[in-house]
Amino acid sequence: MNIQEYFARISYNKSHKDADLQTLTLIFQHHIQAIPFENLSMHCGETIELDLQSTYNKIVRKKRGGWCLESNHLLFWALQELGYDVCILGGNSYEPAEKAYTPEINHILLKVVIKGDPYIVDVGFGGAYQAWQPLMLVSGKDQPQIPGIFRFMEDNGTWYFEKVKRKHYIPEQSVPLTDTPGLGNIRKIYTFTLEPRHINDFQELNAYLQVSPDNILQKKSICTLQTPEGLYALVGWTFTEIKYNYTEDTDLLQITTLTDEEVEKTLKDKFNIVLENKLVP
């Protein structure tokens, strides 16, 4: 495994001499605009192995994406190679349908400490809740980014990660929609603690998510990629292009329903993914 090969995969060609915040931010942004968040392996008969060599071969050499366990694990390796003080944390994601956080840990994120200051680095959430740069680990502070305003709230050692909702404007509809129906303008994303984890702590989760019929990753084929202006998302046969802050506090959504042939073409054209096996969206 070669850090230069990883840099080529994410089109990063700047200096990386200093393990500083500026370098971290640039690598982070290149990563999320090159490596899709995707679970397509589950929907084309492939097994996802949670070891670094498999993840590296899949994402770097085969130019695929991955879900949180793969993408954040790959970044963890890269940041360690570059001399960053980085550790793995485990998160419990929020299930809007259940109005609750998952009882079991089902997400992986990274904590990076630079000059004594901790940052949360997570390239593996995907979709509209993907931050575009590292976030300072500080409670109650609004951290505005292009995708929206993110914040952490800490309570008795548990950290809560959330985003302020924005309206969605879909051209076919005359009125903007708020992000999701329901009360309030905060979208809960996940909780976590600062207990360091090892990638092997997630082996059981990795196996479970691939066989459990009731999780969202089994129910839907998902591929999302951050773009310079917003986001591409392919969920099943539905392709959505989001442009952030199209007008004040409103994101523009353009939604297209694709045929099977168009799904394959869209994966290639928008996400730079060519699958080895047949995808069943």
C-alpha cells in the first residue's frame, strides 16, 4: 500500500510535509469528492471484507467507493502514514423513522488531535449530512460549512452530532420543501463517545450489516458523492443532484428516475464507478 497511490486516487498533489489542519482539510475535501459513499457490493453479490488490504485494493486500485467502515478506515491508514495523531471512534446513527439512535454502534469516525486541539474527521457518512471539512470537537458551537451548519452537543461524556436543516427546492414543485417533515429545524445525525476503538471492534457489525434484512443498506442500493457545488446521489433508480445554497437557506434538488441501462451509465459518468458484477438496484 502506497500513500502516493492513495493521493493519485483522490487527485491530491499538494505538499504533505506538515501534519497540520490545512493539509488535513485539503486531503479530506479531495477524499469526499473522489471516493463515493456506496454499498453497491451488497447489491451485486460481493462480500465486503473489513481489512485494510481489501479496502485499499477496492477503493484505491479498483476505483470504487465504500461505506463508513471502509472509507474512514482507509483515511485512518493514510493519516497515520502522514504522522497525524488519529484514533478510531464508534458512533450510533439516528434513525428518523424510529425517532431514536441505534442501540448498537453502527458507524465509524475519526478523531484527530492537532496542536492539542481535537477534531472530528468523518468522510464516511455520505449524502447531505456529509461535512466538507474537519469539525472542531467543541460543544454547542455552530460550525457553518457549505452543506449547512453543523454542531456537537456534549452531555455527560456522550457527544451528539447534528445539522441545521435547510429548505429543498425541486423545480417541478412550486414551493420549497423543508428537509424532512417533523418538528424543529435540527437533523440529528449520530452520537459517539471518545473511547478509542480498533477496526476489529467493527468486524461483527460489518458481517451483520451484510446479512440483516432490516437495515437501510440492505433495503436500498446507495451511491453518493460530494461535488464542488453539492452532491450526486443514486438511490435505487433515483438520481438526485443537489446544489447547496442555490438561494438563501435553500438547496436545489433535481431528481431523475433512471432505467437499468441509465443506472450503469450514471455510475460511470457521475461517480467514475465501473462494477465487475451486475448491480440489482
